[in-house]
Amino acid sequence: MRGACACAVVCALVALCAAAGLDEATRVAAEKQLLALLGLPRRPPPRSRPPPPVPRAMRVLYDARAAFPAAAANTARSFHHTPTELDDRFPGEHRFRLFFNISGIPGDEIARGADITFQRSKGATGFQRLLLYDVVQPGRRGRTEPILRLLDSVPLRPAENTVSADALGAARRWLQEPKNNHGLLVRVLEEGANSSDARLPHVRVRRRVTENDEEWHAAQPLLMLYSEDSRARAARERGETLLTRNKRATTRKGHRAHHRRKEAREICQRRPLFVDFADVGWSDWIVAPHGYDAYYCQGDCPFPLADHLNGTNHAIVQTLVNSVNPAAVPKACCVPTQLSSISMLYMDEVNNVVLKNYQDMMVVGCGCR
């Protein structure tokens, strides 16, 4: 059962690649199945203009090919401040309200981590402290004060050009109460003996008149939200882990290469399958990778099952019975026995950058089951 579930994504990829040259209805059905397996409700629509640049933090996270900073998370999203009419109420640099629209996150995802990265002017020499508040309830101008909840207090040291603050408490509340997302309040306090020094550099919270789009994109506050979707959560709760290539698998591969027989190509083994996202029409919303080696399993499971075919005890018994009475049971099937994950960097429907770690996307080993 688990083998059939584990190869679902790979099978869908095979179907989509095959459907690329067939009729539209078949291609749409294959695409819909694969998008569902990837946890996407629909395909992001084509864009009339180029998407915004990918934040450097997302690129670094993707290139690192490492686990997300937040435990259990399998998805990372980046958000920039959405300008509103309230911005004009905060003309200074030491106090500002930030609003991040995270309403597009699917309801099955749970926030596992969230942090906001701020940039400071180069050559920072003074001491400051950044206070980050969740605006639980906005105030009414001239009537009531806002209700604020302190999320983090971060000291800003000399020569620090980048600083991060924890916003997980607010992100979790916003996901549970989307209508009560009133943004975050950022306050920067000057500390120490030089607290009256007007030359102290400010944390960047608003765009300067002289900045172009590229400069501001690199300097503006960035919210990184790490979440876990229901599929990853179910796999984790079942105690399943990603299957990756191990020494035993590598040794067996060498054994097969050394003892390859003429008819080996008919035996159960991993076969090449490269998925090019341009060929399936997804290159307009998938940033990276442009494609990847998915592989697939194909071949015969003959009697007697050799050790390198990774057969289970049940498969060995089934193959034995089939050799005696082929009409009683079929042969064991050649299926993936080891799979690994890949990371995909893509733009969602509202041009937010998403980095997601997808399990069971690439076949590492095949066997008879």
C-alpha cells in the first residue's frame, strides 16, 4: 500500500509528460491530478508582465538545499509590506506600521516559524533597540489607544546591517483569524550614551524618494513565513521519513553494474525520466528548477527474485506461487522502493514567492513488491 501511495506523484508526472502530446482534455486531467498532489488548488494564471524579483533570502534558502529554519516546516513564503492609507500616519523612521497580506495561504497549513528581516543603513555605529508588536486591535484616532502585544525586542549593535525579529505569534493569529490581521507596529528606540545623536542610522521601513525599484526591493522589510501543510503533517505523524540513497543501495548498484547480464534491461530497474517544466507548460510560474530527473521503475520480477531486486518476503512468496501456478496470482510488480524530495521555487497567484519541499518526487531505488 505504501509503495502505491509513495509513487503517486511520480506516476502523475509520467502521465502529464505523456499527455503533453495528446488531446487537451487528457492533458488538463493529468495536470489537475498533479497539482492536487502538490497541494495547489489551481495553476497560477499566466502573467501579462514579468514577475517581481525573487528575494535574496529565498534564493539562499533554495540554493542551500537544507532543511527550513523552522522545525517540521516544508513550505517557505516571502511577503513584502502592502501599502495602505494608514502609512501616511507614520511619517518618521522610528515608528511604522507594516501590513503583510497572507490571506492566500491554504487553510490546512500551520505556521511553524515567522521572522521579519530589516535592513539598516550601511556604516551603523550607534546602539538601538527594535520593538515589534502585533496590533491585536487598532485604536480609534483621538478616542482609544490600540491594543498591542509585544512579539520581540531585538538589540541593534554597531556595524549590524541586517536584523531579524520573531513574528510567529502574529502569523499564527492571522492564519486563525484572517479578518483580525491589523498588521505589525515597529518601534526603534535609541539607547546608550549616544541616544541623542541625530546621526544614528535608522532601520529601513519606508522607501526613500531617491530609490529605484531594485534598490528598494533589496532594502525593504521582508517577512519569511515557514509552514507545514496537511500532507507533510500526516506523513510526519505517521512516523514516515524521506527515503534517500544509502550505502547499501549504492553497493547494490555497483553489484548490478558488475554482473550485468545481456537481458538485464528487461529486469526491474530505475529508468531515466527528465521532467522539463517548459514541456508541460509550467515554466511561466516555476522559478527553479527548470526541470529535474524524476526517473521511474520498469521491468520484470522473475523467479527466483535476486537480492538486488529488493523484494519483500511477501513478493518472494508471490513470485514462488506464480512460478508454480501463473493463473493463481500475478508476478510481483516493479515499483519505487526509495524516493527522495526536491525543492521548488515558484510564484503563487498573487506573485508571492513560495519555496516548497515536496516529498517522494524522485525515484532513487526500485524493487519488486
